[in-house]
Amino acid sequence: MANTSQPVRRTALLASAVALLGLLNACGSQSSTSGAPQPTEAPRTTPADTGAATSTAPAPAVTTAPSDTAGSASASARTDGRCHTSELRAAVGRVDPGAGQRNFPIVLTNASGRTCTLYGYPGAAFVDASGRQLGPDPEREPASPRTVSLTPGKSAWAGLSFSSPQISGARTAAPAALLVTPPDERDPIEVEWTAGEVPVGGDESSVSVTALDAGTGP
């Protein structure tokens, strides 16, 4: 009788242990499942995620006042006293030979509709057909320049002189034009040169120019 009950007890204890272990595993599994993070709300969708266009108000246009540079330049040309290149017409008068010299009047005429003034010496340069300067710049004859006031259509002149090449023996060239630049201006006026060869180098090759005076020549 004692030998029969001992195996039964062991079997019952083993069954109880197995049941208890199963119960503990079930509780552990339930606890692990309940501790997992649960989803909350759906992530927000931005325009970049969906490709939707965003509405951005355009920046206000910047309004720039029109430039008045050209107007200022025109006003300057109208209101200052000096004659500008664009307002003048240039010419070379007839030769006035004398004592081995060749003398020419350079004439500047006011072609504008306003009165303007000239003061000092004009610039002068002989050039060939390609625009290359022939010889040095003319020398200025000593003088006391005075202001010449030109009403529309009136002229001023300066003398251009050089020794006759046939007498001086200077090296010569035949210019295509004479570039005449009014005093205090940068842009020249091109005048066709038809008076033959001029000295451009060697002895007695200097060319001189006088200060401007009223009129068209001596």
C-alpha cells in the first residue's frame, strides 16, 4: 500500500509543477505583450511629403525710378556755357602763305541753337586714312587766351602753321584728315585735308597752333 501511493504522489506533484510553469509562462507573455508601445496618432503629412504645392505670396516688386542720366547730360549741354563737340562744325580755311610758312585757319562754327563759349587752344592732329596720327602734336603759340562767345551760326578760329616742306627739307606725309578737338572736349571733329603734304619729322618739322579768336580768319 505504501509502495503504491508514493508514485502517485510524485505524478501528482509533477503535474502540479507543469501546470504552475504553464501559468507563469502565460502571465509573462501577457505582461510582455501589454508593455509593447502602442501606435498613437498618424504622422502628420507635410507638403514636401505629398508633393503638394505651397502657396507663397510673391515678394513685392521693387520699383526703380527711371534713370535721368541722359536727361542730366542733355541739361548740362544746354545750360553750361561751354561749346561741346556735338554743337560745333569744323573746317580748314584757305592757305595763307608767307615767308616760307604755310598758315591755315581752323574754324569752329556754332551749329547749335544756343549761345556757347570757347576758350583756349583747339587740339589738332594729322592722321592717315586708317586714323593713325602723322607727326607730333602741334606746339602752342604763346598767347593770352580770351573767352569767345558764339551765338548760333557764329565762328571762332585758330591759326595752324608750319614751315613749307620744300624749303625746310623736313620729312613729309600726305594726311587724309585733320582731327580738330574743341577746348576742354575729348571728342574730335574730322576735317578732310586737301592741302597736300605736311612735315612729320626731321629738322624744322614742328607745327604750331594759336589760341582761338572770334571770326573765321585773319
